[in-house]
Amino acid sequence: MGLYAAAREGNLKKCKFFISKGADDFDGALHEAARGGHLELCKYLIAQGADDFNWALWGAAYDGHLDICKFFISKGAGSFNWALRGAAWSGHLDICKYLIQKNGLRDLKLYKQINLL
């Protein structure tokens, strides 16, 4: 859990320490860094091998980090519905609107269910 906590707080030095000691759940750490809004740490973890951009997108959307959402979408994250639910549950309307714009109206039923349209 040390790597997760360090990633959530955005502490690159601690992340490097835990990785040097064998921590290797880069995707879990990426999710936590995204939830914390730490873009540079996200980039570092990707360089280490993290590649679950959809889970990270959800974390960023849930915790209201639009810039991080845009970053993961640019990296190929495509789980818009899951991220949209996270943003909606947390009340991040700006992210909801962005995700709907990026995804189009393919999921109109979902948008109506969560009262976004």
C-alpha cells in the first residue's frame, strides 16, 4: 500500500523508493495518482509500465481532474461511460459535459438515466 499512498499524495520521491524496493503495481499507483490530480507522476508511472488508462480515467473523472481526463483520453482511454458515471456521482458537471462531447450521443439512454440531458 505504500506505493498507492505515495502516488495518491503525488510524492515522486516516495514512489521511486517503493519501486526500488520491488513495488510493481504500476496500474494501481497510476489510478491513485490520477485521483490525486498528479499529471507528472502519471507520466512517470506510464514510463515504468502502467497502461490501464481506463481505470485511471475513471479515477480522474471521479475526483474532478479534467486535465488528467484529457491526458488519458489522448493516450487512448475509451471507457467513457464508466468515467461519466464517476464524474456524475461526484458532481463534476464540467467533466460530464466533456466526456459526452468526446463520446457523442451514442449512449443517450445512460445520459438520461443520470439526468445529464
